[in-house]
Amino acid sequence: MRLRLKLNRVGMNMSEATIVEWLKQPGDIFADGDALYAIETEKVTQDVTATASGTLIEILVPAGNDAKVGDPICIVDVEAQAQ
């Protein structure tokens, strides 16, 4: 299933962040817990990890650009979760 991943809030006062680096590129397969990208806010630089396994399809916000909380930053194809 293809999903647009949005920039999530990682701190109470965070309203936007800079995408510092994409650690996966389009076509790369990732596992739950793998680091996908790094962000920088006013207070911290940190890696953001996947919460499911899948494939990175498209980067919507290139490294060096800012995104607001809730903005779509990439498209992924995630594996169906077993219930």
C-alpha cells in the first residue's frame, strides 16, 4: 500500500524542521526501525526511523529543504501488516 509520510512532531514546540539527509533513496527497501532520514530543528538533529517495512518510492522534500509538521515528505510502499 502506497502512503505519503508526513513530517511528525518530535518536540512539543516543533512546527517545522530541515531535512538534513535522506538515509534511504528511491528504490531502497527498509525494515521497521531503520533510519529513513535526518532532521534538524532549533534544538536537535536526529534520525527518523520507519515504523513499518517497505520501499521508498519518491522523495517529496529534498535534503536541505524545510517542511512544516504535517507536510508530506516522501511516498513509501509499505507491506501489509498481519492481524
